[in-house]
Amino acid sequence: MDKTQSTTQLVPSRVIMAQLGYSNRAAFLEFIKREGMPFYRLGARRIMFEPLEVESWLASHKVGGAA
């Protein structure tokens, strides 16, 4: 990798679960698959998220807003 490129900082699913108010992992996994939230699968059970991708995804699903 070129040293001038930035590395992607991935966060574990528990961080995004807490941010979105989920305490049940199964319900959270169902939600991200159903809604198409971007994630990285790093094994059979381990998934990680890139915070900027999550923020972008959330912004694209915003309903309403200030006029």
C-alpha cells in the first residue's frame, strides 16, 4: 500500500448497534441486510463497519428535515 493513502478505520458491529439503539444482534443483522446498510464480513460471524459509509448511508435515508 502507498503510504500516502489513508487506511480505512473499521469499527465493530457493537459500536454501530449502540449508535442505532439496537441491543439484539439478530435483530440488528436482520435490519442491515434488509435495509442494505454497507458492512464488511470478516469471517462467519464477524462484521465491521466503516463509519463514513454508515454516516453516508444514514444521510441517504433521512426523511424530512429543516426547511
